[in-house]
Amino acid sequence: MENREKKLKQDKQLFQNSLPDLISEFNLNYNKPGIKFYEGVSGVEKILNDTLETKGVILTYVDIEAIEKFISKINKRYVINRKKKKIKKRGILIDTPFARNFLKNYHSEITESRFIPDKFFPFGSILQIYNNKISYVSLSKNNIIGLIIEDKNINLMHRSLFEFTWLHATPQ
């Protein structure tokens, strides 16, 4: 009985972990945007790893201080994998002394960065634009969450906004 109960709990957890992906796939088949929601550090890692399947350059808005504070180890592994796959990224960062210092030794062969004034974007999060997807990650001490939206039109809108901001951002 105890073994069956334990197996049932494991099966239930597996089902609950798979349900968001199943719902998203179902919605995509009916031309609705696919949305996947993730919680915690492991969820953020899934989101970052999803970008490693991109077919082009990843565009991102990023608060590097929040990354270093909450998911530094994950980010280090992610950059190693991105480097192995030769996936380039263009990033817009909050212009702080911390960010400028961090980028001095960052992987410039796969990452190009620009800065925006911190008074406009004190955000504590990450937004990534890739393939036909947008991923959002929110990092704070009380809450680490993220989501991926797969929709061509939403992606194109964010891509356009990114390119406009990129043109007006300060080069590294």
C-alpha cells in the first residue's frame, strides 16, 4: 500500500509538471498564443535553456545585478552552453557601475551590450526575444518566476521595440 501511495504521488507530480506544456501545445494547435509558466530557480533554468534552441541572435533586456544576486550559478552554466553553441546575444542593460564593471570580462565574442539610464528601467528582471518566443523572468527575494509566450505577432512587436531602444542606447 505504501509503495503504491508513493508511486501515485510521484505520478501526480509528474503530471502536474507536464500539464503546462500540454496546455500550451494544445493552444498552439488552435492558433492561440502558447504560454508556459515556471516557478523557482529550476523554472528559470528551463526558460534560459529554451533559448539555447534559437535559430538566430537572442535579444534581451537584462538587469545583471539581479542575475548575479539570484541566479549566478545558472547564468554561468547558461553562458558556457551558449558559447559552445555559438549563439550570439545582443543585450540592453541598466547603466550602472556594477553592470559596466561586470561586462569588462564578459564574453564579448558572443555578446554585444548597450546601456539605458537606470532612472528609466529599474526592473530586476530579464526579457528575452528569440525564435517566435518571448520569455520573461522576474527575480526578487520573495519571488522567482518566469514565463514563455510563443506568438509570432507578440515576438515581432517586442523585436521592433528592442531595435528602436538599441538604436538609442549607449554602446558599451
